[in-house]
Amino acid sequence: MSNGASGRYRAGQTALLAAVEEVEPLVGHWRRRFDASASAGVPAHVTVLFPFLDIDHLDHAVVDDLKVVVGEHSPFTIRFDRCRRFPGVLYLAPTPDQPFRALTEAVAARWPQTPPYGGLYAEVIPHLTVAHGQQTHVFDEVEEELTAQLPVTANVASVGLFVSDGDRWRRWAEFPLLG
């Protein structure tokens, strides 16, 4: 969710995130060291949609539509039992990942002007970032320690709308999964 090497964010930028509190004790200290979003106030999460509409485009109609779109999905349980990597990123892979994919697809279909990750990737792979921008040996160390503590099971019952002020992210609204 960073806008570059500075680790700073654009004020007014928003993100839809499924916070995963059960995983925070396992990954929190690693994220604070190796994921700039953690020190900017973002909890351990799986991204549903980033970037979303800028804050100045969030009105009552958008909020009401988000309640409906997110609310159509049921709460679900996920399990993190392995680490995986993208180039320059170490992450926990949720199983199953289909509920996250369905949420992302539903929100992106309602707001097609906000493709996941700005349309940078052909496939969106749900993940919980633990570290990024580190050398391989750092990823190896973190992965070894995390793997010894897996699996972790978590319940996902809502999607949070987070807003950046340019330095920090704060939770602006929460949308329950009602099914």
C-alpha cells in the first residue's frame, strides 16, 4: 500500500481491508520491522481492494452501497498454514482464499474505476504481507520462525474502510459480512 520508497502515503487515499486480529501476535513484530504499513497504523490484514475511492468521493450513497455489497457475503473462517513469496514480499497465504477473491470481485465490479492494485496485476492473490523489500536471508529467517508457529485460524466477519492522512492510516468505517 505504499506509494514508493519514502514509505509515505497520499492523503485521502483509501483501502478496504479485512483485518485479521488473530494473526497479529504472530506477525506483529515482524510487520513493524519489515512492513511500513504496520508502523503507519495498518493492522495485519488481507486486502480486499486498494486503492479504493479517495475520501472526497465517499458520500452516503457509496457507504450505503458498500454496506450492501459487503453484507451480501457471509462471515468465514480461514487458516494460515504456510508462508509464500512474491518478488520482494513474504506473506501468509489464507486457505481458503476464495472468500477474499469473491469480496474483491464484488467491490471491483460495483466500482470498476477502482481495479485492484490499480490494475497492475493480472491476477489478485489474497495474502497477508509480513515483510517486504528485504534480502532473501531475512525472508528465510522470518519464514522459518513463522512456520514453526503455524497454523493459525482466524474468523473474518467484516471489512474495514481505512483512510490515509499522508502518514498514518485510520479505520474510517466497518462493514459487516452478513450473508
